[in-house]
Amino acid sequence: MPIMACSFYDNGPSKQMDFPLKDPLKRQSGSGPSPCAACTVRDWVFCSVLSEHELSRLDEMATHLDLSAKETIFNEGDEAKHLFNVTEGLVKLYKLLPDGREQVTGFLFAGDFLGIAMNDTYAYSAETTQPVKICRFKRSDLEQMFREIPKLENRMLNMATNELVQAQDQLLLLGRKTAKERLCTFLLSLSKRADKRGDSPTLVSVPMSRESIGDYLGLTTETVSRTFSKLKKENVLSLNKGGIVELHNLDDLMGLAEDST
């Protein structure tokens, strides 16, 4: 799912992005390390298995982009020409329902990969929810590199498998849990992710809007707000500035995620 310090609320409609929206970050000869070599999330991303020589080759394929909040990276049904790696910020994945509503299917953070397509078109839409830095790769270039470097392809297959597991978890989340269980499960997933990255598991960043959280959890915005307030009143969590949620007891939160009755 793959979910940092902005308001819980969205601010207006998104903008369609026509690449390159902004001048990509250019690597100047002799100006220091390449963006790939200096990447702060390198240990988490798909390219972590590459040697320095292989990484340098990958860097030559990449276009490094700075995007503003609420920009569309691609739309469901667009030709899947590119793959993307998030290196900073938050991206929302969603599908449009027949009535025009959004079903959020996931949130991607620094280190996450997007754009994997089983056919020639994207199966979902991707939109930035805050300023984002991404690396963009031509699909054909990466596919060639996969053929030449099997360990890179294996790494991508593992990431794709994780996506399927998360999709199964999402079905369970929407189909069997109460509102409180859904929100507690969501917060636990953010806590586990933070812990895996070496950050505090009890001070988690929740930068997406409550509307987006509701679209992800299958709840109304009002229900999300009420449930946050209820958990705060029960001293399960505190809502701090900058979208930071302090989780007071992870064991208690885990119990609530399993059974809120």
C-alpha cells in the first residue's frame, strides 16, 4: 500500500500532468553525486539490489521530476509507457466508480514503485497529495534491463506480489470490519511501515485528507472524523500538529483493530 505532514483536508481539484510538467532535475557533469547515488530512500526501493555500475546505468535512464500537490501522474486507461519510483512525498491511487466517486486503492510513500501494468494500460489513476519527487523510467528501457539483470526483475516481482497481498487485505478491510476496526487497522499499517523504516512506530505521519482516508476505508468523511474523535476521547491516540498521530498503546490499538465490540 502501500501512506507526511500536511492537513487532513484536500484543497481543490487536481491538475492533469503532461510530462514533462517541469524541467526535470538535470545531473551536471562534475557537480556531485548523481540523484540515484544520493537518493535517501535507496535502501528501500527496487534498485537496492543493483551494484554501483548497474545503478549508474539505471540513473542514465531516469528522469527526475518535482511535482506539486494534486497533480495527476497518470489516469486509469492511459497507455502504460512509464514506470515511476516515489522518492519523496505521498501519492494516492484510485479508481473512478460509475457514479463518479473515487475508490482509493492505496497510498504510496517514498520508496514505493507505481505504474506496474499487466497489459498496455494503467489499471488505476495516480495523483500527488502533496509535493512529490519521482523518478520516471520508460517501460521499454526497464524491461530490457530486467532481461539483462534477473535480480532486478526478481525484486520487481516481489514488489508486485506484495501489491497483491495488500489488495487482498483491502478486500478484508472493506468487507468484514467495523468503522473503528478499519481505522485502527489503517493506523497500525502506518505504524508498521514507520517502524520498518527506522522511524517511531507510535508517532505516525498521516498526511492524507480525512476524505481520502474515508474513500480508502469505505467510510464517509464524517464517520472518519467521528471515529478519530472517539479514539482520542478513549485515550487511544492524540492528534498532533502537522498531521502527526500519536498512538498511545500499540497492543491496545491492535486489539481494537481485531474486535471493537
